[in-house]
Amino acid sequence: MAAMSEQERIQVWKKAARSRLVKMFNQLQQTLAKRLSRAASFDPKKWELHSVVEAAFSAQLPYTQIKALVLLAGWLTSQQEEEEDVTDAIIRMGIVPRLLHFMKLEGGSSTDVHYWAAWVLESIALKHPQRLLAHNGILPRLLHLFSSKSEPVQQQALWTIGTLSSHSAQCRDAMLLAHGAAMVNYFPQFSTRTISVALSTISTLFIFSPIPPLEHLIPLLAPLQNLLDPDNDIQILSKSCYIIRRFCDRKGEGAGAVQAVIDAGICDRLVQLLFRHPAPYVGTAIAAIASKSIAATALLLTIISTKHKRDDNWKAFLTETCRIIYYILLSRKPECLTRTCQIISKITEGNTEDIQTVIDGKIIHQLLDMVEEAELPVKKEIATVIANVLVHGSEEQMKYLIEEGWMKPLTNLFAHSDTALATLCFQSMNIIREFLNWI
């Protein structure tokens, strides 16, 4: 699947944010209507917009503050995506400073006020994020809500920051670049669900190019390393791996980013995670590291090659290992190719299922592309891989080698001065000839 463009990533975030806000509004307004007053009308269609905004300015009691905020939320929820007049009108009426005032309130009912104030801010951010950022104090107020004892308040503050950050590189830098570390400092007191929301917000750091400078992102690594516990929530694991992959995916600083990941102990954690949860998000993160660093590749290959137990996770583990190997081969780092091909050779000594996993991982095709230009030790390992497939593989797998065109490179390698290589290729060619005569 092709990588999404910046605009596509922005639209994905906005669509998800709008859907989430509408869903939460529909759920919460019914609950609030029953709790605050059965007679209270939370239907925005029954209220003029200027009356709602005036109510927000005049509200002194928690009940009236919450009602005004919910009505504002209703107006913002009911507008169509292409409409801007409601949001624009609310901003021009001076509602943003009032919302910041609500977020400063303390007391027993302040939790609901904080939640809905942050909710309205996010709704405005979907339309006019830069006009929101023109108001001083938004980010400190949102960060202050992280200290709330209410998980919904913490999460809504995080979502609001994420929506502001997802608009442009300038908004991202204003919201997260200098304050990302402040967010992760709250991880120890956040619930699992709130950490998951925080990771979604942190991921907006990587929507735009260029990715922020390395020194601003390194403080994220230690908390991410702590989250890579095989027993952790699957959403947290997948989001952490995504952030690590994007962290390493940078032009000009790839080696430095990978070294920072290694220094943070993340490589070992990822491989442990791969053993327990061999999922694509883990393999992709490891591949991003291995394809950019010779040291990381050597370390990862050594660790991966130690797994011999064919447990219930073997098939998935092998699939992700092949994903990692594919990207290592694609990087064409000479220092890593011999060791990589040795692991492929070891895998192809197994059964037809293991061989098919190698084929499905496009590894055989990669070997074909590189065999002519490879150094002698690599040529020998590639020839061993092909011999293993011919000896241990199925008829269909042998046909695959023939259709891929392996007879020509085997013939060329047969003429090599290295006797061991020439002998191995001669044996493979004979197997192919006998197979062709048989079918």
C-alpha cells in the first residue's frame, strides 16, 4: 500500500475527529439532559446562535455553564463539513477567551465544564485552528487539564491538541514540538485508554515533512521503550511501533535516529515483542530500523536467528522475519547481506510452508535481482537458498523458480572459478533439468 500524502493524513484525522465528536455529543447530551434537568432543551435548533453565545458569557452557575457549552457543541455538531459560518460567527463573538476562562474554573462541577470547553475548542479547531492559536494561553490550559482526575477530560484535552497539531507543520510545531515531553511525563498517571489517545496525538508530529529535528523527539524514546511490554494493550503497542517507525523514517538523519533508538533499548524490546506478538506493526518497525543501520541489522539478525522453537506463533513470526529480511535486502548494505542470506538459507531448510513464506515475502525475487552483482560469499549463500528450495520445496515452488528465470543466473554462476559454488549450481541445474523432463 502506497504511503499517504500529507493532505490525505490531514483528512483522515479530521474525518475521524468529526465522527468521534458527533458520536460523543449524541451520547452525552442525552445523559446530561436527564441529570441536569428533564425540562432542559439541548436541541440547538430551538435556540438562536447569539442567544447561546450570550448564555455562555452570562453563565455563572455550573448548570448554566454546562448547558451553554452543550448548546454550543450542538451548533458545531449540526453544521455540515463544508459550512464555516457557525464556527466563524462563534469566534467573532469572542467565545474563545470565555472557553479558556471555563477551563480555569475549579470546584465540584468543573469537570463537566472543562470537558465541554475542550470539546468546543476541538470543534472550532476543525475549521479555524490558526485563529485559535492566535489566542495566548490555549496550550497551557490544555496541558493543565492533564492533571484532572477525570479521564474523559484528560482525553478530550489530548484530542484537542492533536486536532490543532494536525492542521499544518506550523500548528504542529506550536502545539507539540516544545511540549511533547510534557505530555509523556504524564504517562505514569494516565490510564491505558488515555495513553492510547496520547499516542494518537503524538503521531501528528509525523504528518508533515520535514519531520521535526531529532533533538526534539529523543525525549519520547524512553517512555516508548517502557510501553513496549508484550503484556501491554494491543492499541498501545501498535501505536508505539508506528511512532518508532516514523521516527526512523527521516532523510539525512536516519542513522542518528536509529542510533538513538538503539541507545534507548528499543531494539531489544521490539525483538522480544516480535517473539510474543509477531504482528505486522512490529515487523514494520524493526524493518525501518534494520534497513538504515548496519549495527542494528547485525544485532537484529543475531537475535532473530536464535528462535528455533516452532510454537503457535511460528508462522506469524516467520512472516514478520521475512518482512524484515526483505527490507534489509532492499537496502543493499554489503556488510549485512551474507548474514541475511545465511538466515534465509536456514529457513529454506525447513518444510514447504516455511519456503512458501519466503516466496510470499518476495525474498526469492530480491535475491534474483542482486545475485549477479553480489560478492562471492553472498553468491554462495544465494545458491544455497535456491538449492534448498529445489531439494525441500514442492513442485509448485520448483515451477516458481523456473518461471522467475533462475536457470540463467545458475548457468552464469556455474562458470565461476570457485569450485564449491560451481558444484552447487551444477547440482541445482541438474535438478531443474530432471524436473522439466519429468513434467
